[in-house]
Amino acid sequence: MDQESLNERETRAWVRFQHMRIEVNVVLARMLTRDFGLTEADFVILLRLSNSPENRLRARDMAAALQWDRSRLSRQVSRMETRGTVMRAPSEGDARGYDVALTDAGRAAFQAAWPSYVTGIRHCFADVLAPDQLDALTDIAETIDRHFTAEHCPGGLKDPAKADGARTTAAGLEFRTAADQ
């Protein structure tokens, strides 16, 4: 099989990007588990539901927005139902589907964890970078996101994961780019 190699600059950038992403995610995930008994997947779902109208979402839309397959979401929701942080609810207009709804316990868990999560992001990421570095990283991420949307999302901006110009991170954080506004 004939494969091209990355050049030294590309290799260095890719390896550093992967290392940075893994390190920051590991620190945040450990903090969530240690201090709040939440997995990163728990937190992503709680965050998404906390920011949704009526604190509920159709399961298929959540799976698409998080770029998870439906079976992964179903297994995660089952684990969270056992702990009482979410519940399945009938989905209006879709007898085959269901909504994932935030419970009072889930809301309390999210509200307890959120301030520490933000502190962790600042400590491991935002406060480490100068403002011009944050701007450069944002520009880089937006460029890659535009490519991803154009080349790898079948529905483009109509895809639930990209609807209305909103972008969703793996951690479920939503934001809009300057180009989208």
C-alpha cells in the first residue's frame, strides 16, 4: 500500500494537538469523576439537556449533535437512568423515538459540577494562553470546522450537529463563530 508520510511540521503539529487534547480532557474527566462522580459522557449529556428547551431533547437529535451512534447514546442514557440523572420520555410526534429528559437530580449534579469544570478549563487551557494565542487557536479550529462541515456532514449546516450555525464540542459546549453571526 503506497502511503504518503506527513512532513516534519505536519507531524509535530498533529502530535502536539493530540497530546494537548488528551491531557486537557484527562484532567477535566478525572476532576468530574473524583469530585462529582460523573463521567465525561454523563457531563456532556447533562450540559446538553441543561441548555435545551424544557431540559429535554429527542434522543436521535442528541446523538447526531454529539456525533454518537444511537446505541452508544442508548447505553449511556440507561446508565444515567439507573443513577436517576435523566429519564426517557415519550417523544411528541414520534412514537418510535424517545426524548431524554433531565431530572432534578441531574440538574443538581450538573449545577454542582459546572463551576469546577469552568475552573478546570481556565486552569488547563484559557489562562495558559495569551489573548492572541486564544484568537489564533479559535481561527484554526473554525477553519477545520468549516472543512468538516463541508466535507464530512451530509446535511452541512442543516445537519442537527450543525443546525443554525451552532457548533457543539465533544464536551457539549455550544457556540457560534464570528462568521455565523
